Amino acid sequence: MADRGRRGVLVALATAIAATGCAPLVDVEQTAAEVRSSVQAPTVRGGEAVIALDQEPDKLDPTLASTLASRQIFTSMCEKLYDVDESVRLVPQLAAALPQISADGRELTIPLRTGVLFNDGTPLDASAVKKSLDRHRELKGSARKTELNAVESVAVVDPSTVRLTLFRPYAPLTSMLADRAGMIMSPAKLDERGADFTDDPVCVGPFRFTERVAQDRIVLDRSEFYYDRDRVRLDRLVYRTVPDDNIRMANLRSGEFDVIWEVPTPEVPILLRDNGIVLLNQPTLQYYGITVNVRNVGGETGEVTGPLADDPRLREALSLAVDRRTLNKIAFNGLFRAACGPIPDSSEYATPKTQECPPHDPERARRLIAETGVRTPVRFEMMLANDPTQLRAGQVIQAMAAQVGFDVVLRPTESATAISEARQGRFQTFFVGWSGRPDPDGNIAAFHTEGGSQNYSGDFSPATDELIEQAGSEQDVPRRRALYEQIVDDLHQRNNVVYLYRTQYYTAHTAQLAGVETFPDGIIRMKSAGHVQAGR
């Protein structure tokens, strides 16, 4: 196809997308200045807030959960040993201070808050922390195993102190304990429910679990046991699953929803002019990419049949076929950013090399396909979430890939089902995102190492595994930075994940609500949110 013809495909696609109601393209720098929290207007005690999510959370079990949607729920009901602040700095949460690390880096001693109760009224102590951490490390199917695989043992020093002994120094561990690997569950409820903890989860948090109706709502009520309960204004949070962007937006404007997560990018310039809506704008750690099933058969390493699994040249051709900047402009109104690796540019470990994108080079992509000798078009299926935003991006990728000789068949799938299918290797490619972690290891190890808990591609390299382990053990920042340059270069050679873009979080809520916060981790914090006093 001539260049003019190829451009015509994308122009036609952009025109078709615009006809569905998208606003004119804008640049991310033209949006409102970064706003991470709503105005702290005086609020009243009581009432409920309805928060609309664009996807169904998976299991409400910190050991087993894998979705960003579940993290939205957890932040209101399952606190962690550590958290991140608005600058992505690690801060204590259930811990009383940052850990004391031994000189050899192989012991972390963690002091705990005292007087803390779980939402069933039982006390949080070192034994409870040990029980949860051991469960994260040992439970079959745990999504936390990779995050904690450096931990050899967890010991109770005294009722308010735990000590983690490591197989090797592991610099990212505190960062891992600032997410689900650091969530502590009620021992009494674990003993009662075991693997069914997800049906009645109990942790420490400002709100307690009340009920879940699949594909509809999750209800949390204000906890009478929470140590900081005087700051909690609302009586109830209702999380609704609403994949349809138009429905979320309409119900926000009507007042049926108080908060919506993931404002569709076409709506951003419109909401900026709406005095009844507060728009929160936050750069993120999140990336999206195409995961290729290279060696995942039934959840185990094996031989996957298919051209992309067989030949890395085809995976490279797919990467070269996607014009990341144009994808951003057409699918997201220019409000996201091209991204070509797992390390965000805000990280202290980011370098020009880790941020460098493979070129958009359709001619080279065609040559690589021709070298393999496969018949064109090379047909493969791409699983993706069944929501308008991802479908729009999938259509752009489909059009770009077609220009070099691929035939991409889109397979829209409900988000929690897609994760389950990916775990079991029931896909050829999977267009999926990761919400990101402050430490690069949290964005790399689980996805690219042998047996990694989120290594849906099943691909790994012993040499890369060794580099990843070495980087995680290194305490010196410049040396870690250099190691990550090598790792990212290796990931670009393998292309088991084709990195595409990094999102910008846009969260909106009605002006009748105040105190809502969002941080770069993408989590909506409702702890101090409340309804504005009448007359304000």
C-alpha cells in the first residue's frame, strides 16, 4: 500500500471515531493544571457516595487479586504496612515507621502501630502480620509470591514488631509492602473462611465490607473499629461497575454517581467547562501494552503454537508497526503519553535509554515479516477489555498493524474474565495495562521472570532473570539505574510485552462532594471525603 493510502486508513479511522462523539484533539499540556485533590470545603458527617468504576474488580482477597479495580476497593477497607504519598514517597500506614534494615540488607525489622483493630474488632499485632505475609508467600495461586520471593521467613519479635529475613538483599521490598503484599487480613476471618476469604473480607480500614453483587455493586460501611475514624465523614461507599463511558458520564451529570474513575479522554475538555463537576488530573505510573503468549500453556511453561510465539521477528514487526504518538492522538485525544518500557519517566531509575521508544518503521516491519517466510496477512487474536476506550485503541492498533501485513482480530472480553483467561494462557495476545509501582522491580519481575505471578506471556530468559535479581539486590542507585538500562534493552529485544503508552488519570466528582484525593498510583482515596455543607 502506498504511504498516501496508509495515511488514509488512519485518517478514515480518526474520522469514524470522531463521529462517535469525541471532542477535538487536545494536547495533555493544554488541560487543567495537575489537581490531585478536591477543595477541602466544610463537610457534613454521614451519607453515602457512589463511585463508578469502568471494570469489575476481581477477588477481594489481597493475596489473589490482580486488577486495579480491586485496588480501588482495597484502599477503603484493607490498609497496608506502608503507603505512598502524593509524591510517591513511601510512608508508614499500619507500620509505625519505615523498616530498620540490617547492614547486609538481609533483615527488615518493622515496628507496628499499637491499639489498632481489624474491622471485626480483633487486634492487629505481629502474629496477625506474620499470618498474612506467610499467606501471601505460600498460598497456592498467590499473586504476591513474586513480590515477596526474596523473603525467607517472617518472625514475631514482640507483639508490636516483626522481622523479615531475606534470602538476598532486596531493595524494593518496602515498596512491595506499600501495596497488596503489605495488606494485613484478620486472622480470625482467615481461619473462618480460608480460601473463601474473598466472600467476606476483613482488614483494617476506614470502611468495612458489607456486600457484593457481581457485575453490579460492592458496598462498604463506615467502620466503628478504625483507629482514625474521626476523620471518616461518609457512612457508606457504593462501588458500581459501569464499563460504558456514556452511562458513567450521564449518571455523574445527573447526580446518580458521585465519583467516576477513568473519565474518557474525549470528555476531559468538556468537563473542564462544567462548574458542577470537579476534575482531578494526575500523571501516573501506569502503562499499557500488548502481551504476547510466547510460552504459557494452561498456566504452565510449554510450547505455544502460532507465528508470534514462534518468531521474535514478528513481535518486533508488531512493535515497529505501531505509531505510538498517533495512537495517543487518535484514541485518546492526545491526553496520554507514548511509553516504551516499564519504568515511568518520574522514577529516579529512569534514563534516556529506558525512555527511548522503538521507531515507528513500517518498512522494516514488512521486511522482518518477509524474512520469516510466513504467509501474509499474519492473523492473530488480541484479547482486550470490553469497554469503549480500549476498543477504540484496539481499532487503531488493528489499522496500523494491517498496514504492514498483520490481520488483528479483536476479542472483547469482560475484564475479570480476561485476567483469568490470561493466567491460563488462553490467548494469543492480550492488550492490558498495569497500574505501576514506585520501584521498577514491581513493574518488571512479576511479568518477565520464570514463574512470575503476572508473567502471562510465559516468556523468560535465565540471563534476564539474573539481571532482574541483581538489580533488585543492588542498594546503590546509580548501579541499579545502569542495570535497568540493560534489562529494558533486553525486554525490547524479546518483545514479549510491546509497551505502547502511559496514561494520565482523570477522575471526576460532583461539586457537592469534597475531600476526594487521587495520587499517581491511580487510587481514589475516599477516607476524608464528605458531602459539602448546604449553602457552601
